[in-house]
Amino acid sequence: MVKWQATLSTTEPYNYIGIQNVRQGNRNTEVLEAILVENAWPLDLTGCEVFFESVIDNKYPIQRSAKIVNAKKGIIQYTFDEYSMQSLHRQEAYFSIYKGDDLIGTTQNFSYFVINAAS
């Protein structure tokens, strides 16, 4: 089930998607669905792979696979996991787009916040 929806651009200078609070320890419930756009048009992801990328605490790089929901419309989903939620507070991330071994684009950075679970 999608918890947040966003539009992320490969060409605009900044992606402000609001506050995305993800609760550390939640499993398979922290889902971001995004439309990837280029020059305000949906980016065709046919034949591509998309990855969530971040450097946690400015020390630990992660690259996690995102699911392409509709390639022609540029719609992807990413479920936050133990890697992307391993550190509390504000984190920055972006999505990278590959066709084969070639990096064909990245979104601008966006922020998300990891909040503590009660237990």
C-alpha cells in the first residue's frame, strides 16, 4: 500500500516533496510512489532499472532496487527497508536510472526523516 506520492524531476534544480516520516523498524509499510519526470514530462523507463541511493550519516552508501510500476508513465515504488532506515533523523536520497550498465539519469535529491519506533 502506497503511503506517499511524489513527483521527482531529473531536470529541475530541487525536489521538495514535503515531510516523509518513515518509522524505523516498520516492515513493508513505508512505501513511496513517485513519478519520475524530465522537463515536466513523464520519463519513459522502458528497459531501465531504477535504484534508491543515499549516503546514510554521510558515511554509509546504499543502493537499493526500486520497482517500476508503469514504465511508460515513469511511475516507480520504493519500500523503505532496514538499510534506508538504519539511522534516525533527516536523510537525503535520490533515484538513479540505468539502462543496462549505462547511467542515463538521476533525480535531484529529496529528504526523508527516519523516526524512532516505540519499541
